[in-house]
Amino acid sequence: MTTTTALLNALAAHQGAASGISGDRLAQQLGMSPRQLRKHISQAREDGIAICGHPSSGYFMPTTPEELEESCDFLKHRAMHSLRTLSQMKKVALPILLGQLLLNQA
């Protein structure tokens, strides 16, 4: 069984935010470190699998469009925080940094 399959099988019991599981518990259940778990969740998300998560609820599979949207908003907020920090470290305004990032992808 692949790691993604094992991850999805484990999350099948965690439908909806109210049934979320902590990263530590999920990692233990899957026999991996929390860091490895985050890597596998990131890969699954990049593959288009909607795995939601928030520090207050843990990881879960969304059962409503609102749960998915809330999780996406959380990830966007976290990403913007990281980009603001990067812009401050590089002493580059955020809009300029974002433009540079877009140019680097072309």
C-alpha cells in the first residue's frame, strides 16, 4: 500500500473539522514522524487531494465547501505571512517580490 493510500485510509475516519486528528496522532498511527507526515500531506495536496487542517482541529477530509474554503483561507494566510517575512528579509516591497516570483516561474 502506498503512503498516500495509507494516509487517505487513515483520514477516512476523520470526515469534517469536528472529527479532525492531530498531526502527532496521525503520524504515530501511520508509523512516521510528524515531519514526514507534513511532507506526505503537502504532496497529496499538490496532487489535488483536498486534505484540510488547522492547528485547532487537526487534519481531516472536508465534508462541506465551507470547510474546504476555511482550510484554503488558512493556508493562504500562512503563505502570505511567509511572503511578507521574505520581503522584509530581502528589503523588497511585497508587490515587487510577488512580481519577481511570477517572472521566475515563466
